[in-house]
Amino acid sequence: LELMNYKKMLEIQGEFNRDVNNLKIMGIGFSTWLEIAGFGPNGSLESFGHLASWESAHIRIQPDGSVILNVGTSPHGQGHVTVFSQIAADYLGMDINKILVRHGDTETVQQGMGTFGSRAVPTGGEAVKNVCVQVNEKAKLIASHLLECHPNDVINADGGFQVKGVPGAKLDWTDVAQSSFQPLNIPENFKIGSLESRCYQESPGFSYPSGAYGCVVFIDKLTGNTKVDKFFAVDDCGIVINPMLAEGQVHGGVLQGISQALYENFSYTDDGTPLSQSFYDYHIPIAEEIPEYFMDRICTPTPNNSLGAKGIGESGSVGSPPAVVNAVIDALSFKGVKHIDMPVTSEKVWKILNDQSS
């Protein structure tokens, strides 16, 4: 309500709709929503709701101090490589450019479940974090051996390792990585070349992203065409790893939801012949349909992973359809409209405006 200045918006709407010379009608709609995310199939449908989602990660430190990170979830445009690299760089205290993320290659990557249900960061990101923590602790054992101190006194600093309180006593990742392959430079009982870690991460429960969305629509009185003019989205996806990617996910999801609310429909004749066989007949949104976005977030970390991330990949598409439909209903309320089935096509709206709807 604060983001859209709702009281002011109501004044604008009232003034706009009272002007009989306007060829459009303005509507305002809202939705509040809660979704289930971070899940994954694990057997029969009967176990759904009790299962633990899992994902895998494997990390190997190369002799030059660079990192190969294999992840089981493979993205299709969400930016997982960037996010996983950020998580790894943070927990290794390393330059992000030294991290290579591999995915989707069954010849080199261990098993994984993939990306769906906004689970990549809550489950896959947790796996990445854990393998990085594990390999970092191994590296500290080597660093403490070389620096002749207790492992608990070694901290990550300046892209490497340092004795706590002694800035001059330090090593970089390359020093430690090369030493891991040198028998005389590793602690007793430390296996040569074992600066790697594998994790099959289970999440103890689901995550629950939520949000409140609002939008402004204008309906053409002559054609019934609806245009979403402004969209306001406040999301709670827990801890955000990359704000730009999170915002982009919402942008795309909202547009997908707008399309679902206004355009997308499988149509058939009475004998079952499909009428929406191509994009000539089946309308999808283009750049012209993108509204003006106004975004904000609140943060309630989930307790079901240590990152506190809930996921945000589906949020926009969950919250936008009801907000859009409610805005159309609001615009048509002077006709006594209280409900419209999706998609709210121009034909449906035109019939309502012309008192021809059933």
C-alpha cells in the first residue's frame, strides 16, 4: 500500500473513471499469496508432504588454487552459475573469477534432481555452501601445518589464509592447493590431493515464499482490451544472494502471470479440434505488454536451510494472475461484476461492457 501510494491511487482512479470523455476504465487489484517451494519428488505421491528434498554438489580445488564446482541442478536462464559462484566465493574467501561451475553434464557431474519448485538456492545452494565449508576446513589444516599454528587460529583473509591477529603470517589458496599434492607439506593422516568434498544435501522441510502484489489496469471501452499499466510487487523470499537476479526472476514471473490472466487459453471446437495450434492463435506477451514495475522486499529467513533462502523463481507467476484479475473486476464493478474466469480476454470484457455476457 505504501509502495503504490494507495490512497492517492484511489483518488486518481475516481477522477479518471468519472470523466465520461475517457475511452478507458481504470482498475486496481491486489493479491496476497503464500507458496510451497524447495521440494523434490522422492518416491510415491503418498509420501508427498513428508519427504525431504535433496540436491548434490562436488567441489575440487585445483593445484593452481582455482575451483571446479559440480552441481546437480542445471539452470535454464535463472543465473544459478552466478549465485553458486557467489556462495562459493563467500565461504572460501576467494575471488569469484577463480570458480568454474559445471552443470548438466552427466559425464562429469554427480547425480542431481534439477531445477524446479524454486529449489535451486534453498537446496542446491545449501549443498554448495556445505561442500565449500568442508573443503575450507581441510585447507585450514594444511595452512596451519605450514604456518605452524593451531587450525582454530587460521582464518580466511585476502583470498587466502592468515594466522588470527598476525597479518604477516599468511598464505594464498595457490600455496595451500599446491601443498596438498606434496607429501612433505601436508599434516599427518592427510591424503594427498584430497582438497575436495561431495555433498548430497537434504532439506528437512519445504520453504514458503510469500508476498503482496498490486497492479493498475486500463480497459479500452470500445474493444475490451486490458492493459496492465503498473505493477507493484513486495516479496519475501528470505535471504537474497543476488538482488539483481531475484528482481529479474520476479519481472519474468509477473509477465508470465499477466499472460496467464489475460491471454493464454487452449481453445477447441465441439468435436475436439484445437483452435490454438500456433502463436498466431495463441497469444503470448511481447515487450509492449510489459508494465512499469515497482519492486520491494521484506526478509524473513527460512529455518529450513542455513542460508535462510526460500527461493523466488515462481513468485511472480504465483501472485500476478489474481492481482490482474482483481484489477479487471474492480474496473468492471460498476457493471456488478464480482468474478471472471481466466483468461480475461478482450472478448469477455467487451461482452460485459455491452451487457452481452451470460
